[in-house]
Amino acid sequence: MSLKSNVRSFRIAPARAADVADLHALVRALAEYERLTAICTSTEQDLADALFGPHPVAEAMIARLDPEYDDCIGFALFFHTYSTFLGRRSLWLEDLFVTPAHRGGGVGRALLASLAVVARERGCGRVEWSVLDWNRSAIGFYEGLGATVLSDWRIARLTGEAIARLATEAAPQAGLGEAGCADRR
């Protein structure tokens, strides 16, 4: 899909393996914007494995300037989740980022529209994502698209030592295998 922004035209397309370096650079730029560089430890190889390895766990759309398609100006990285209430899969938007010089030109909207197309084609019940509470411009942008920002839901997260501690509690339970999953034999 090729669209015109307020500055130049751009193209949205599914990411390819050749896009990994550009995508990873944008992930780093997103971490800087969100003031989270200390926890951004992923490598290009991690991203390549996640998107294009033997067992891909995510997908991405990438925005590039036309006509050369050289300048990478934004991306959306997403994966499937499942809603037991809807009985259907959903898309979870993990990251949406547009470089500062290209914000306000329709790139973010086009990336989200491309995800809406994927969700519709795959019969997804919803598209969801999180937004930092201090990012008022993003909240306004999402609401302008028709999204509802849920104030009554909070994200819970286990990392590092907390995962290890909880896994240690679960391991002795009957029926849990090496990976901590119930044995379904």
C-alpha cells in the first residue's frame, strides 16, 4: 500500500528478513523515546529469530519512504493472542513507532490500518495494545482512530528472578514436566 504523508509518500509492507537491521534500529529508537533503553537488550539476531526463525512468534509491518524505499520511517510489530471470551484469536500490537520527523503525516495511521486489514482477513475478534499513561499524544491519536483506552485494566508482568522463583514453586507439582507444562499424555 503506497500512501502520501504531509511531507513525502511512503509504503507499508510486511517486513522481510532483509529489514531486520532497520527494524532493530527502530526498536532502539522506540526504547529511547519511551525512556526504556536500560531494559532494551534485544539483538538483531533475537529479532530475526522471532520474525523469521524456524518458529516465528511475531510479524511486522514496515513503513519506508517512496520511491526508493530506502528510508525506514516506522514499524508495527504484532502477534496473535486468543480470547476465551470471544472464542477467537486477536492481534496484539507489541510496538508501533514512527520516527519523529515523520509523525503527523499518516504513517502511524497507515500502519494501524494495515493491521486492521490483517485482523479482518484472519477473522480476529480484536486488535489490542498498551500505551504509556504519560504519552498523551499517543492516547489522543488512538482515541481519534476509534480505539478505547481501558482505564480499568493494568498490565501485570513477571521478569527475571520473579519468573525463576515462581517456576521453582510449580516444578514439584505432580504432572509438570521439564518445561513446567502439564503433561497431557
